Amino acid sequence: SVCFFPSQKPKSELVRASLRLLTSSAYRLQSECRKALPAEPSPAPDIQLVTQQVIQCAYDIAKAAKQLVTITTKENNN
């Protein structure tokens, strides 16, 4: 795996915010996907709602990744 920030906290608040969004969105995506595959005794999930949530999480992950690429590219070019 690629490590953008080995053994140090990123200094930029924008980078930290993007990393927080990426992390929280990934956890949310995992949670929403689990809802789509419930255990047998539980009621069936609202698939349309779960699908919308999964799409939103995926969008947030892509947005955070784009922010990180943009920020780190700018920082590396300075």
C-alpha cells in the first residue's frame, strides 16, 4: 500500500480533513453494504435507501481522494 505521510501527521488542515472524510466514508460504506446482506431473522432492508447511501459514500470517497491528490500535487510542486 502507498503511504502518503510516513510516520508523521500531515501539517495541512485540508489534508487532515480529506483523510477524515475518506476514513469516515469508507466506514460508512462498509456499514451500508452490511445492511444489504442482513442475517436471516432480520427484516429485509430498504434496498433503494441502502443503494442511495452506498452511492453517497462512494461519491464522498472519490471526492476525498480527489482532494488529496489535488492538495498533495500542489504541495509537491511548491
